[in-house]
Amino acid sequence: MNRRNFLRSLFTVLLAAPFALRFRRNKSVLPGTLWQIDPSKCIQCGKCATACILRPSAVKCVHQYAACGYCLFCSGYYQDNRLKFDTAAENLRCPVDAIERTYIEDPYFEYKINEDKCIACGKCVKGCAAFGNGSLFLQVRHNLCLNCNQCHIAAVCPAGAFVRVPASRPYIFKSAGEAK
Amino acid sequence: MTPFLFAQARFPAPEFDTYRIPELVMEEAVFDSSLLRAGAIVLFMLCSGICFYRLRSRKALLLLHLLGLVVFGFLFHACPCPVGIVQNIAEGAATGAPLPLAFLLLFTLPLLCALFYGRLFCAGACPLGALQELMPGKKLHLPPALDRFLRLGAVLVLLLVLVCAVAGIGFPLCRLDPYLPIFLRSFNHPYLWLTVVFLLLGLLISRPFCRYLCPYGVLLRLFSLLSWKKPIITTHDCINCRLCLQGCPNNAIIAPENDDSPAQRKRGLRRLELLLASIPLALALGGFLGYAAAPLLYPQHRAISLEQKLQRAESALTVDAYEKSQRPAAELSAAADRGRRVIRTGLTLAGLLFAAWVMAELIVQARRRPEENIHRIDHTLCFCCGRCYQTCPLEKPRLSQQDRKT
């Protein structure tokens, strides 16, 4: 074995050794990861709407119906300083009219997020968390997300709410049992 | 129903007569092509190997570049690429962050290839390289000394990026990558101006990113040092016409040095002695500069900047988020201390390594070259573009004859 061959095999071993050690230590790292928002950390700053390299953002508001109070006067739907409880734009919280309100039975209303319109500004999430049940929250939608190696929203998220999650559990829901 | 963790149940869910509460259905993630991409990279490196070593054809290589650009840049997810995965590897090794198998393959396969067949990854399998190679225009020839100096930039980028990844600052390379917005087709990129600058630079200079900034290129250079197969310009006897030297825009051709007079040798020896004597000084200087530069990186670290803002009682979104989260102060200060420690030691080490690299390059420059009378390719810097085959007056007729036969 000449010197060059020796050095080459040494290089190969040196390259392979750390990885071999890593895999012995932690076997759960094999599948890929995705970016996701931890709703318990999110402060609804609105950066999800602007920092994503996609426009509109890959983050969307998600409504967990099971936690919703189906309120007549939804604080995620209406502005704080509304003039009237009607569907005029100045009275609504959503800047793009992405929340659809439908009557179910007296006095309950269903609120549905139109994801084609939603820009992930988080205004409704903030309103719902402040006065309601907190059934609205923001999530990265993986059918839209490009899964950049460094998420551009994660880099500017003031709450550090962006985490890497295993691809087998791509969403962080608000209730403990329902987390997929 | 399961209890809610952090949703406040101010209003209990009503009991409906007919209405059923809809279930939340979320989309699955899009198909992760990383493993497939690792396979495709092997295939492309094989093809570029054939084009470069067997066919010796620049046309075929350019075609491969075009194909690589389409496949790796636009068909597959361009991100993460082996260049950016350098950071994942560092972060994974230092903090135990998740490191998928596909990332490991994407990172190691091109390096293994470099260990045997040189930098074939740069010729077709890298979308960043392909985009720069396909840039039209006559390329400037930078003076060799300036070229060597600028190439140190890539080493600096590699070391900085490693420190950032290990310290938990994030992946600055992926945020600043000038060509990524093109592949992601994003016009909402915060550093879009860098894209424009590098595209314009690419018209004048051959592969500006690859040569002067690419951190993965530094690793490829190191691995290809021991490369088994080396390209040669012509199979005939070199007539030293210098045409390949002028044809290579990457300064990857080594010209023979004829001045071997005793005076020249003496001067070379003197310079070598001086360099060897100044190694400790250079290392100390590098280490010190790295240590002194640490505070420049502190504001980029989440915990450190948050601590600074809290101390100065600034109003910022991060401060609001921190106060809302009610995390204990000890946790934050521990994270900040760890960050400061890692950045300080990391940058000191980076400074030392950088100084060592500079000294090694200077010594390699100053040492006496083996006596040669041919022009040869420096395979650690060669991007396998095939230009020298085209310009060589001995090779060109041979290749065209070969073409006619086949």
C-alpha cells in the first residue's frame, strides 16, 4: 500500500466514522424533517405573512372546530372597535375576507377559513386567543411549503416558534391527543 | 374528546341537533425527493465522468450542465443541496439535530467521488455550478495572485458557516445563497439583489460563487487532492503553446516554471524559511482575530440578542414573546452563555484554521516545483469544463477526427 492509497483510505474512514457513531447513538434521525409552528409559542406577530419566500405564504390559519365555541359574536371574526355587527369590511378582523360565517342554529355560527384567500397575518388568531377559545391557530401547510433548508420565517420569528418536526408527524395541533 | 393543552375553553362547545362538528383534515407533506436526488447525483457524476474523461467533449458537458440545471434546479426541490447540507452536518454533529439519511448521502457521495475521480460534482450535478457554467460571455482572466487571494473567501465562508450552524444561529448560507431564489422561483426573497449582482458577475467572471464563496468547493478541493484519476490536457507531448493557459478562465492550469537558476532557488529557499518561521505568529494572529471578532456575531444569536434587549429594556417583538412565554430567566441566561462560549471558541478555532490554511497555501506556493516541461491541470481547482481540450492544438484535431469516426 503506497502513501496515497493509505491517505485515501484514512480519509474515507475519517469521513465515515462520525456518521457511524451518530447513527448508533440516535436511530430516529433517519426520515426527513419539516418546518412547523408550535402554536403554544406563537405570538401572532404577522411575520408569517411577509417573511415566507412564497407569496402568499405557505402558512395558513387552521380552525380546530372541536375547540370552537361557535360564538354569535366571534372575536376572531369581528374587529375590536367595530361599529356594527355586520359583514362590512371595516367591522371585520380579517383583511382579506377569508373567514366565512354561516348560520347553524340559534345562536350558533360556524366560522370557516377560506385557505385560498388566507395570507397568514394571524389577526384572527390573535383575536380568538384574546377573547375566545383559541381554536384558530397558524400552521405551515405542507402541500404548499417548499421545505427550505433554512426556513425564512423561522429566521425572523421573534418567538422562536418554528421547529423542525419529523415528517411522520407534520402538524402540531392544539389538543394533546389529536396531534398527528 | 381530549383535553386542550393551551386553548382556553371560555365557551364550551355547544350541543347541536343536526350539525356535526367537522373534523380537521390536513394534507400530507409533498413527496420528499432527497433520496431520489442522491441517486440522480450519482448518475450525473457518472455521466460527467464519461463526458470529461472518455469523450473529452465540452459540448457534451455543456449539454449535461443544461440537463442538470433543469433536473436539480427545477424538477426536484433545489433545496437542500449538498452545499447547504454542510451546515446540517455541522449542526447535527454538534447539537444532535435531526439529520436525515438522504442528507448524509447527498453530502458524502460527491466527496467520495472527488476522492477518486476529482470534482465531477461541479460539472453537471450541482445546479448552482451549472447555472454559472452556462452563463454566456467572454470571461475575464484574473491575475493568479488575485485569484488565489479571492479563493480564500470560500475557506472563510466555510468556517463562518460551520460556527453559525454549531452555535445555533441558523443557516446563513441558505438565506444568502444568490441562486436559490431562481430555483425556488421566488421574488419575495430578502436578498434578491445578491442574485442580480451574482448573475451580472457571472457574465464577466467564470463561476464567481463556486470559486470564491462555495464552502462545499473547499471540501471538494481537499478531497480531490488525493484524487486517483487526474485529467490531462493532451495525450500527445505538450508543445507548451500556452493556449490552454489562456483558455482556462478558472486559473486551473499550472504552467511549467523554467527559471531554476541558483539565485532564484536561493530566493525561494529564503522565502520558505521566512514563512516557516512566521507560522506561530500567523496562527496566534488568526486565533486572536477570531476571538476578537466574536462580539460581531453575538447579535445574530437568538438568546444573546434577547438577553441584551432585556437588559437595555428595549421594546421588541422578541421581548414580548419572551415575557409571554414565562420561561425562567435562568434558562435564557444559560442559553446565552452557551451561545457566547460556542461562538468564542468556534471563531477562535476558525481563526486558527484560517491562518493555517493561508500559511499552507503560501508554503505550497513557495516550495520548489518538480521539474516539468508541460502544462498540466490542477485537478483540485478544475471544474471539469473541458475548455482546455478545445483550445489545445494537438487535442482539437484528434477530437474532431474521433467525432467524425463516431
